[in-house]
Amino acid sequence: MGFKGIFAASFALVILLAVLTVGFAYNELESETQADLWVAHSHQVIEQNQFVLTLIQRAESSERAYLISGDPQYLGAYATAQGRLPGAQTELTRLVSDNRDEAARVGILNKAITWRAIQLQRSVQLAKSGDLAGAKAATLIGTGGGPGANIRQTSEAVTASERRLLEKRVRQAGGVSNVSLAIGLALAAVALLALLTFVFYLARANQRLVRAMAETERANAERARVEQRLREAQRMEAIGQLTGGVAHDFNNLLQVILGNLELLEPALGDNPDGRRRLASAVHGAERAAQLTRQLLAFARRQPLSAQVINLSNLIGEMTEILRRTLGEGVEVSTRVTPDLWNTLADPAQVESAILNLAINARDAMPDGGRLTIDAGNTSLELADLETAGGVGPGDFVRVAVTDTGEGMTSETRERAFEPFFSTKSDGKGSGLGLSMVYGFVRQSKGHIRLDSAPGRGTTVTLFLPRSRDVRPSEVRAAPDADPASNETILVVEDDANVRFTVVTILGTLGYRCLEAGDAASAVALVEAGAEADLVFTDVSMPGPMKTRDMADRLRELMPGVPILFTSGYPREEIGRDGGFDASIDVLAKPYPREALAAKVAQLLAETRRASVRRA
């Protein structure tokens, strides 16, 4: 073969290699692109299917919460879920329209979900009309039988089918690559360069596949972790709302009990047995009041007196108290970072939180051990926060309480902050210690973290927000209260027993009283000509008129007359739910006779002094 033949053969080989290279490159790119599209589509179907299931479950849980508590705020989440369901179902149907079998399964699922949504709507309507028995029956019908009984199973069947389809498509894509590889190996006998080119592209495609699979696994793991955190935060929030509502209603009952016990005291005279029984009853009622405060602490509705404080001094002062409280078997040590930042928190609640954690640590070390309190400065990023709950990243003062005790199992850790949950024997704990700490920290816009394992002890870390204010908060002293001077007080309270008790107590203090059972009645009484020197009103009352509207109207009718509010919720909750500003006067239930007398006398005295200055 001459030069021209060799050149022509070489040129033909170069052209062949170029064509093969381009062919292989195009084939690999096309296969990879198509595989990515099918993978993305399958993941989209699975995620949309899970989203539809989540919406109907969220609607069910909100409906059940409303049936149990009667609290209409749950209807917001219910309405949101119900409103988003039709669009989500339509999108799922669109995604599987290219697969007849999958479309049939989704059709069955949509029919079951639509049926269940109708049952939920019927249940809510019955509950709103007062037919709780019918509502619960409708709920049982939705869960016990009918097309909506197997929603989860049908949804899981859709997901399983889509995963099988995904695996089949991946195998098909792999089959195409294998054919290309076989062709390349056959041609490699003619041209080594073609083989090397093919191997190069195959290796690159394999690396991409490995990276894609690793990234998918990481994404799935992160999604599962975030979903678990979200469910935990929602569960704790629901428990907190239910707990706070119970505590509020319980405060009304305690107000009646404590008020009447105080009214009984003068009637007992010098009867020692009667006074002893009365003191025992008052003590029991006060313990019940403390329990409601603990419940409000968990629900993040306790009244706080936040101040700019430096915990280095507070921890130093508590060290000796902790040693005496925990006993000689527990070694107490503290570590405080120099130049510890200031924080904005209620110092009494911080002391209570540290004391609760220390007592829990002592109980976890029955044979003695070491308790360490470590305080320092830290900055948290969003990724460091285990649950969102409205708490964002930033600078925090960290307080870690560590023991060398028995530690907790994973099941105990998951429920550690729930109210009334305790691993102690009966009579050795209320189960509210950690829940109080949890509620206080979250109410203070902080964060709490629990680390524990069997045999490795426990560390509870509090993160309280940093304050850049170096001056301590000033507490303004209330003016001296004047004694009662036969003024008239308008008492507005929907609970007849509470209203009777308050009117009786005010009568014993020398005041005349006018009564109204709701806001509209109070306004009507004043519009009819009644006059009062002070209005004492509950915040949450039924009726067409809101308490805030009543207060505005009474200020128009009786300018300068002070209004004293009372509620089973603290000031922060009143401001958020009732629309009041922070300047209102509030007396939290249950209140003793002396507190009511002092507050009423103070407001009347301030009004009299203001009248003198105007004159």
C-alpha cells in the first residue's frame, strides 16, 4: 500500500474515530439527560403524592383537635388544608397522566380523599351547630369504613408503583449503555483510540451517576430529618395550646375557690379547728394555682419580668444553694466564660430553670455524681437549631447543665419536655420540671437542647438571647394606694360564680358595686345613666361585643374613669389575642383579696390625684 493508501486509511480511521467519539458522547449525554428527566419526574410524583396525603392528615388532625377542645383556631389549619387539597389532587393526576395504571390508582386515591374531606366537612359543620355526637359519628364513619378507609394504603401503593417504575427506567437506561459498550469493544479491535475514548466517556458518566446517587441520598436524609423536626415542633405547639387553655379555665375556678375561702375567714372567729381546716384548704388552692402557673410556663403564657442581667453573678450566687439542696453526694462545679454577654430574661425564672435541672440531675444520680454548670457565649446558625418554632439564628448566652447520671433512652428524650411526663415513681415528681424550663426558654425567645444517652449522663443546654444593653432594667414602683372611700365599681364578668365572689369581696372592702354579665350589658347600663368610679372587667367574654370595644365605649361615656382588666392568661397573651397595648392595668387570676384591694385602691387614688391636678 502506497503513501496515499496509508494516508487515506489513516484519514478514514480518524474520521471513524471522530464519528464514534461524537456518537458515544451524544448517546451518553442523551441517555443521561433522559434518565435525569425520568428520575426527576418520579421524585415529583412521589413528593406530590406525599403532599396530598399530608394535607388530608393535617385536615383530620385539625378537625379532631377542634372536636376535642372546641377551640375555633384549629379551624384555620383545617380550612387551609381543605382549600389546598383540590389543587394538589389535580396536580397529582396531571403528573401520572402518561401512565394508565398509575392514573387508575391515583383516581382511586383521589376518590377516597374527596370522600374523606366531605366527611370532615360534615363533622365540622355538625360540631359548629353543637351536635358533637353527630360530629364524632361522622368522624368514625370517615375512618372506620367507606371509600376513605384505606387512604394511606392507597397512597403507599402509588408510591411503591412509582418506585418500581423508576427502577425499571434506570435498568432500561443501563441496558442502552451496555449496548453502546459492546459496540465500542467490538470496534476497539480495529482502533485502540476508539476504545480509549469510549472508556473515557463511560468513566465520566459513571462518576456523575455516583455523585447523583449520593446527592439524592443526602437530600432524602435531610428531608426526612426536617420533616421529623417539623412534626415534633407541631406536636409540642399543639400540646402547649391545649395546656394553656386548660390552665386558663382552671384559673377561673381557683378564683372562685380562693375568693370564697378568704370571705369565710372572718366568720370563723376564734375557732381553731375551723381556721386550721381553712388554712389547709387555702394551701391546697394555692398549690393548684402554682400548678396552673407551671402549665402556663410550658404553654409559654406565663407572665415574665424580663431584665438585662449577667448570668455570671446569678450562677455564682446559686452555687452554694445548689450544694446544700443537692446534698453531699453530688459534686457541684461551675465554669463561666470571662466577659460573659448580658441577656434579657426573667432572673427568677432563670434561677428556677437551673434549680429544676439540678434537681432532675440529682434524681438521675442516686449513688452520687458530678453536676457541672457551664456558661459561655455562642452564636447559632439556622442549621444549628433543631426546631424552628419562631426562633432564629443569632448571638446567645449558653448555659449547659451536665450530670453523670443514668442518661435517657431515645424514647424518653422524645417525650422529656411533655407536661406530666415523668420516669420517677408516683409521688416523686409532677412531670412539669422540664416542661416549665422548655416553656420559659421559648417564651424568652431562646432555644433549648437535650443531649443524653443511657450510661452517658445528660446535658441540657439553654440558649438565651444576647442583650447589648449594659444597663439593668428599671422597675418602677407603684404609687401608694389610698384606702377605700365608698366609690362605685362596675364589675363585668360572664362567670356568675366569679362575679358573685368579686362583688362580695369588694363589698367587704367598702365599695358599692354594679354588675354586668357581658360587655354589651355593661355599656347599656352606663348608657342608661349608671355611674362608676372604676370598671373591673374580665378580658375574654362571650357576646356580640368584644371587651376592647366595650372599653373604648366606656371611656367615651365616662372620661377619666380607670379600667382594670383581669384574665386567666398573662399580659402578653391578652395583648396578642385581645388587641390591647402594653399600658393596660391587668390583675392575673387567681388573685388574693389583698392584691385586688391594693390594685383598686391604687387606681382610684391615681384618678383622684389627677382630678386635683386638673382642678
